[in-house]
Amino acid sequence: MDFLLGIDQGTTNTKVVLVDSQARVRAVAERRIATSSPRPDWVEQDPDGMLRNVLDCVRDVLAQTGIGADKIAGAGLCNQTETLVVWDAATTRPLHPAIVWQCRRSQPDAQAVQGAGAEIAARTGLDLDPTFTATKLRWLLRERPDIGNQLKSGSAQWGTVDSWLIAALSGGAAYVTEPSNASRTMLFDIARLDFDEDLFRIFDLALPRRPEVKPSAASFGRFAHAHLGRDIPITGILGDQQAALFGHGCFDPGMLKASFGTGGFVWLNAGATPPLKDRQGLLATIAWQLDDKPTYALEGFVMYAGAVVDWLLRLLQLGSDPTAVEILARQTENTGGVILVPAFQGLGSPWWNAEARATILGLSAGSDRAQICRAGLEAICYQTRAVLEAMTRASGSAATLVSVDGGMTRSDYIMAMQAAVLKTPLRRASIIDVAPFGAALMAGIGAGLWRGPADISPLMGSGAPIDQAAFAAEPWDDRYEQWRAAVDLTRQWKPDGRA
């Protein structure tokens, strides 16, 4: 048994990779996951749809290769973090749609505990925001007392997507999580590596049950026999961005990766000590835990990266192909003074302003679709630069190389622009599906195929550098400062229209 499954339940899709003992990807399967917004600022998904996707994708990769489930040494799971799922403890039936990390419905719940923000940040490394699970759970207990009563009695369970999927895959036998996911709930002390009773009290969450926290490579349960006709052991769990950091081979302190998906996520391996002081608007979090040894990270979170492209497609009625935005942007040498600040659901790192909303500045009667598209792509690059500058201040050292992954990295145009704006070399991942690949690697450690990162490093490719020559001569510093000024204006504007 020398094959591994890497399962990535992300925000927009489910991906599964089959990896062999030489860390080679042998097959990939993918399914889209539907997202709904029943009210403004609400974002939901179907937990059962996640489960169906996972099982369909696993069957697909096994069918592609002809490899039987009995040859799988271990399965690793990574997932969108912060998203809340609640389910019946006896049947694993979901009791409510998954409340996705992007959802802002619990903003009042974040505001209600604002006085404890400093204490929360000191223990969790997170700035108080409705992104995180605790506020969503508080909202659910208040707005759905029927579900709240089940949670308080212990007849229902709650957790992030990893806990839900493993409960469902194991037929209810396992109720578990691991530190990289638990650290995103805003209920977990990242220095003590445990859930924190004081945090539960702050959020008024009198809950008798919570998932058991195990190291990232461990025995988390097994696929129930009924799913695939074989009990596949689950031996690794990571959050999706943590899995991408691991899949890039960023095993040493100071190594950086940036993922460009729905959001943008810049991560720095911060070593063995929690980076809780002088975070510069970044998040301190757990990357992974092997045995009793945690590895910490600094994260810069850009709420809208690829989602900017989706917004432009809708706004300009360009259809569904993301390349349509790039094609238009290529038709102009600059934005003609147009600036977009994509704060559609607030601003993430390094500002953390949940009330901010998007603005477009500099429009003239001559502004056209190409300039607006170019402004949107530049905004993605500028947000990433703001995060990287904060990371340099927090860590005390400038980046010399950033490994990149995600759907947007398929575009040479966008990545060349990003490298020129950052003035830092970028290297595209050698593995396209780096997050599920990272989950498979962690599962390999949990299954005993490898002892740790030192065994994996020699098996990994180095990736390809990004050529930034096409954009290197443009006045990016001036344009970036103009964009930062636009961000300042955006932060002053109130949702009711008052400056």
C-alpha cells in the first residue's frame, strides 16, 4: 500500500489527487461546489454536496488509475478554513447550511465582543472579524435556538469543514480536528495548542462538546466501509492554505508562498515560536503540528483576488471565461487613472476593516472597459504588495523569493505584473494542485511512508520562475502609492454614505 489520497474541499471546488510514494501525482479529479447568498453578505454551501463531491472525486481518481482502495496507505484532507458546519451527532445529518468564511452575517456578533478584542488576539493571533468560526457559531445559537439547544445538549456537533467531513466519512465514528484548522476558529489558544475556556465564555458559547485536537499527521479515523467498499485510513489534516505552504515545501522559517484563488493568501513559515507580537495587521496562526512540535505562520489575507475577476465578468457582462478580463486588460497600456479598491466585503490584511466597501476612483468620460479590467488586475497585485510589506516589517527580513499557486498563476500576464509590482522573484509551483498535494504529503507522514519533511524534500520539484520583464519598466511605485491613497479614502467612507 504505497499510494495516498489528497482531498481539498475548497470554497469553489473539490479536488482529489492520487499521489505515489515518490510524491508523484498520478491522477486528479475535480467537482464544482455551489455557493448561495440568500441575503446580502450571506454566503452558504451544502455540506452534503461537499461529501458527495469528495466521494465522487475519490472514485474518479481510483477509476482513472485502476488502483484499488486497498492500495491506499492514507488519505489527507485539507479544506476551506473558518467555515462552520453543524450536524446531528447520531446521524451526521447537517442541521444548517455551511456558513462560509466569506459570510458577514455575524458582524454584529463580532462587534458585541469588541471590548475583548485585545485578549482574543493575544491568545488566538487573530483580529476580531466575522470571518472566523466563533462569531458564526454565536450567531447560530442566537438566531436558531432549536439548533442551539441541540448543541447545548450535546445531541448536535459543530466544527469546521474538516471535522464535518471526517464525521460524515467515518459514519459518525470520529469527531476530530487538528491545530491548523482549530487555530482559525477564534476559540483556540495557539501557544497552548488547545481550545480555550475563556474564549468560549467571551463568545457566550456554553457547549459541552468540541472536536478532539490531534497533531496534523495522526490517525483521524477511517472511511466507513459503505462508502467505497474499503476502510481507508485518514492520516492527515490541514487547512487549505497550510496545505499549500506544506505542498510548496516551505518547511523552513522565512520561506514564503502566495496562493491566488477566490481570495489571496500570503503565508510565511514563522518557525517554532508563536509570532504574536507586532503583527503589523497580519494574522498569527498555526501552519501544522508534527508530534508535539508546532510550526507557526504569519498570514496576509486578501479577501478579493480571483473574485475581482468574477466581479468584472458580471459587471461588464463578459461571460464566464476569466481570460476575457485579461484579454481586455491587454488592450491598454495603463488604467487611464482608474483605480479600484475591491473592498466588496471589507478589507483584510493589513487593514482589517469589515465596514469598508469597494470604490472606483478616477473615472472619466473616456474611461473604457479595458482600463477598468486593468485596474482590477492591478488592484490584486497592490493588495499583495501591501501584505508583503507588512510581512517584511513583522519578520524583520525582506522576501527574496515567493512560491505561487492557484488558478490565477496560469496567466503569465497577471503573474508578470505581480512580480513587477512586488519587485520580488516569483516561482510557480511545480505541482498545479498544490493544496491537495500538501494534504497527501501530510497523510504520508501520518501513514508512516515518510518520517517528516526531511524525507519529502528530495522528492519535490523546484518549480518555474516568472519572467517579469514585460512590466519591469513601468512606474509601479507611483501607481502603488496612488492606490494606497485610494484605500485611505475608502476606509473613511461609512456604509450609510457618510464620510
